[in-house]
Amino acid sequence: MDHKIAIVGATGNVGREMLNILHDKKFKSKNIFPVASSRSAGSKVDFGDEELVVEDIENFDISKVNIALFSAGSSTSEKWAPEFAKKNCIVIDNSSHFRMDDDIPLIVPEVNPEDLKNFKTRNIIANPNCSTIQLVVALKPLHELSKIKSVIVSTYQSVSGAGKAAMDELFDQTKNMFSDEIKDNVNFTKPIAFNVIPHIDKFGDDGYTKEETKMRKETNKILDKDIKFSATCVRVPVFIGHSEAVNIEFENKVSVEEARQAIKNANGCTLLDERDDGGYVTPRESAGNDDTYVSRIREDSAIKNGLSIWVVSDNLRKGAALNTIQIAEMLIESYL
């Protein structure tokens, strides 16, 4: 069966990346339907050498598709995902709206594929936060060596995670840093060029931002509800690729060599861990690639049974578009 797929939010960063990946995976253009708001309806998006016309979600015929990949924000998902789902179209949603619903599976295929079996409850599957995805991909093979007790993570998140306008703001501020034409901060609370901002999303009463809380709750739902977790999420002047410095406490000692071997053998992971100049991955090298990269594996000198690692991934691919499509592929292969 040729599955027909709607890309809701097709004109955004992640939507365009979904189209690129679907083309690379040899999906047929006649089975792909780009969808967006009325503002973008009638515009065209690239699908390989072809151009596809974007349809208005308000008038879109849902019966044309059986899978919908949503990446248009929480408000669009809240309104439209149930409409697609009740018409027997399976929704894979990239927003945060459904992630913590008990009856909706939150899936990273390399980590918890068994949870996908529950998708029929509401015909909606949630895609985790980009920073969570790469983290749990790296943690899963280590958790299998010895139960993880706690995780402390500091993220260094690229501006593409905040959308195209945020990328434009970094470009403009960088370009104008050397002139008198200084641009105001629009997408960030402080200048992002030549700066780092320890603030992603809204603050909660406990002092953690929504992004930091999402990482904790999602890691607990996907990997293990008993893991104690603390995050500090930082926006950095990088266009694509999120990085994470991770401190892990295990129940039992895990050696550096055991960790290296587990990461090396894990699906979706690439180990690049040389104790030499350049023997690690940076976000620049991760851009455009599918894997989660792990470097700088070492014993954590501050805690018993601890390791410290460095994790990098392309947030638009594995952190969003690719993970969504991998869920769709698993759905097609095992359930449709």
C-alpha cells in the first residue's frame, strides 16, 4: 500500500526538513501533501527537483491521507490533530501539546519502540522535544549497562530550534555587530550574536524554564520514571545542532570502556571519543546528519559511579523531522 502523508507546517524549518527526508527515502511526490495556514496556502515547497503546492489546512480533505506529520506549533496541533485523528488518519505530532498525556505514546524509536502499540487509543503519537531525543538516544545503551539514578544536563541549543525568524535574527545581529545598525532583540530576551542566553521558554515558579521541565518529564516518561533529573537549557549563537554536557550517576560502576562499547553498538549513535585535539564532535559536523554523536566519555570525579559525556545532534533532523519519519516508518512496518 502506498501510504499518503500530509505535512502540516510544511513551510517551516522542520516541515521542509521532513520533505527533504521523505524525498531521500524515496517516497513518491504524488503521496505527499504539504499543508499550512491560509497565509502560506498556494505557495510552493521543494520536494527534490519538484515543487509541491501548499494546501490550506482549513480546506484540506483529510480523507486523502492516512498519516499526518504535524510541525506547526501547539495551537495548531490542539485544534487540528484530533480532527485528523477522528477521520482515521494517524497523527505524529512534533509539538509539546500531547507529550505528557498518559494515553498518547511519546516515542523515540531507538529507545521505547514497544510503547507505539498504544497509538490506537487516540490515533495520535507524540514526538519528544529535540533536546530530549538526542539525550535519551545516548542514555539508553548506558541505562542497559546499569540503572541510571540521576542525570544533570546543560544544553547548548542552536537558534534553529526557535524557528527561521530566530535564525535570521542571529544572522542580522552578527552581520551588524561591526556597523552602527544594531538590530533589536525580537526572538530572544538579550542579543544572541556573540552571546549565550540561559533561558529557553517561560519560567516556572520553581525557577526552571518550561524547556528544562519538558526534558525532565519526557526523559522520565520515555526512559525511566525513577531517574532524578535537572537541566539548564542555554541558547547559543549556532544555526543548527544542539549540544549537551551530561553528568550521569549509575547504581553500579560503569567503566569508560564499557560505555564506549555500548554507545558504539547502539542504534542511532556514533562514537567519536579521542583524547586528542579535535577528537570530539561539534554541532557544525552534526548538521545534515542523522545520528546522535557521543564524545568526551570520562569518569565523573564528583560522584560515585558517575560518567560525564558530550552529546551532539542535528536538532532539525533527529531532533524533529527524522524522528517523526522514523516513527511513521515503524508504524507502517509493524501496524499498518
